[in-house]
Amino acid sequence: KSEAQFVGYTSPENTLQSLLWGLQNRDFASLVAATYIPENARDRQQDMVRTGKTSEEFLKVLEVLPGFRVVSRNVKTNDLIELQVEIVPGQDSQTVLFRQINGQWKIDSH
């Protein structure tokens, strides 16, 4: 995570690295607005308002992520890619879906 750079959202892998950069630099607005599809960003913001959580509290929960390692990549369609991502070395990988919106790859958690 400490080596992550903001590299934009031109691929799912770049989106993951930019997500880590946003966490490392505590850039909440960039993190939510740029890495989640618009519907997810609105849902996240509404959840925070409903529960009274601040952006700092949200970042604190995510700051424990050590980093990501892409285990595999599965192209579902031209605008949907599934990555298997290892978050903790040696642990089971997680499936993360990415959807391309206006030329940028965003995490799709719906």
C-alpha cells in the first residue's frame, strides 16, 4: 500500500492501485467518487449520513488493508471484468467486479 501511486482508472488493476493510493493519502472524495460506480458512491454516502459516520471513520476501517495481489483476471464482457484478488497473503482470494463507465474502470459492488 505504501508504494501505491495514483495511476488513474484505465484498467481494473490501475483502479486497485489508485484505491490504495486514496487510502494511503486519506483522500476520501477521490476514493469514493472515482473508484465506485455512481450508484455505489451514492449508496455509500447515504449510508454514512444515515449512520452518522464521518469520512475519517470510513477511512479508518479500510486503512487495515495491507495491499492487493491480483491472482486472476476474467473478462466477462467488454465492460465487465472480474479479478480474483488476494488481500492477505496466503488467505483465500476475493472476487472483485469492475465495470467500465465512460472509459474508466470502477469497482462494482452491487
